Amino acid sequence: MSFKNISIEKKYGIATIKINRPKVLNALNEETIKELTKAVEELEQDKKTKVAILTGEGDKAFIAGADISAMSKMTTQEAKKFAELGHNMLFKIENSRLPFIAAINGYALGGGCETLMACDIVIAGKSAKIGQPEINLGIHPGFGGTQRLPRLVGRMKAKELLLTGRNIDAEEAQRIGLVNMVVDDDKLIETAEKIAGKIASKSSFQTDFIKSLVNKGMDVDLPSACELEISKFSSSFSTHDQKEGMKAFLEKRKPDFKGK
Ligand code: CAA
């Protein structure tokens, strides 16, 4: 499928997806959300792709939120459908077998902050600004912000950010656990690619297992979560990659993982 509002570039097992609406700071309208959802579904089927990087076109924004101009005309029913589309897209990213690295190049506001929270690793350029400013528009987050933010930063901090609509800089975002690392703006993509390359060299069986164990495990009680771990741990022993990983260690060489 060819896309109008996003671009995808693939190399060395890494797919870089760019939101491509720089004139409106990469705001998410319905069409862009549908394209991004489709892109995740397609990459999921592409066995050569092992990791995805998500970023925004230009140097001003990752995603400045849902498209306010489109939302300003929505009825209650249309707003419901729009929120459902956004949630569906973010669940696709969160539940994807592919680790998603968000590279935050500027504003990640509203739907942009909600998108980075569905990713697995978040790297921010020093000039990034992150927040949930929806309250300033007379609404609240509609793509999971009221739910993922407290799970990530704790309910007190989440309520402060949601109630004030205050945007925070990259350093503060790192301090509260919303961002993994902060790098110079001109090193952002290079850093994301370096981390993506490292992950791409691992067993794709295990990157999938680890991601789903952490995500699913956090939503159930600890004993049930540990049962999930036992189940995946034991099934790892019927994979080529477990045998290869341990054999390579014992033979003092680098493993050659095949994702099988
Ligand atoms: N939707 C639509 N258009 C947007 C947009 C958005 N979220 N963010 C920016 N734009 C547009 C602006 O309207 C402007 O368009 P024009 O050139 O046609 O006027 C263009 O992008 C450039 O923006 P600014 O001139 O405002 O740039 P700035 O540097 O002065 O300010 C900014 C940057 C602080 C990010 C400011 O644009 C801003 O506050 N944007 C809105 C951020 C926001 O409120 N996001 C939350 C949206 S609601 C949401 O996301 C709900 C949800 O959970 C689903």
C-alpha cells in the first residue's frame, strides 16, 4: 500500500516510519491514523523487519497531537469513532511483535505523547517538549493518555500534568520515566538506529516474548504474570535460537539467531 501521510524506509531489519504532515506539525487526522495502523499491520507480516523506529518529518515535531482543525467539527458520534481509531492504532503498536522505538524530534503533545507511551523505548532530542495539553482545549486525552500516563509516571504526577496541561522538557520527561534517554537533537536518529540495530541482532522470538510478557504481565496479578513467564520460558527451549545462543556462549563465539 502506498501512503500519503506517512513514509516508511527499511534497512538492515529496521523500518523507520515517519509521520509526514510537517505543515501541521505532524498532527494526526483520521487518514493518518488509518495509514499508521495499516503500516503496523503490514510490517508485522514482513519477516525481514525486526524493529521499528517511529518519528516525525521535519525538525519541529514528532506529533503535535490529534488534528484540532478536524476535531473542531466533530459530533459526539464522530469523536467516539475517532477515539476508537486512535486507541486501535496504539494497541496495534503496543501488541506488535516488533519493538517500537519512538524518536522524539520536537513536540510530542496530546496524541503525540499518547503515541510515545505505546512504544517500547523512547529517545528524545534535547529540544523535545512533551505533554497532554488537551485540558486547554476543553477536552481530555482521547487516545489513552488518562490511562497510560499514570501507569508510567504514577497517578500524582499524571494528574498534575493532565490537570494543568503543562508541557515538560526532555530532561524532566526522563526524570519522571516517560523517556529512556535524552540526546543532542542531531544525534537522535543515529542513536535510535544504533539501539534498533542492537535489538535487531537478537532473537526476534525473544524480543516478541519479552515485549508481550512485560505488557501483558503488568495488567494481571503477579502470580498470573509469573505463570505467563514460565510458559514462554519453557517454550523458548523448543526454539533454534535458545540452542544457538547457549551453544555460541559455550563455544565463545557470537550467536547467529534466526528467529526460529
Ligand atoms: N492540530 C492541527 N494543527 C496543528 C496542531 C494540531 N494538533 N498543532 C499545530 N498545528 C498547526 C497550526 O495550526 C499551524 O498551522 P497554520 O500554519 O496553518 O497556522 C501549524 O501547525 C504550525 O503551528 P504553530 O504556528 O502553532 O507553531 P508554534 O511553533 O507557534 O507552536 C505548538 C507549536 C506549541 C505545538 C502549537 O502548535 C500547539 O499548541 N499545538 C497544539 C498542541 C495540542 O494542543 N495538542 C493536543 C491536541 S488534542 C489531542 O491530541 C486529543 C487526543 O488525545 C486524541
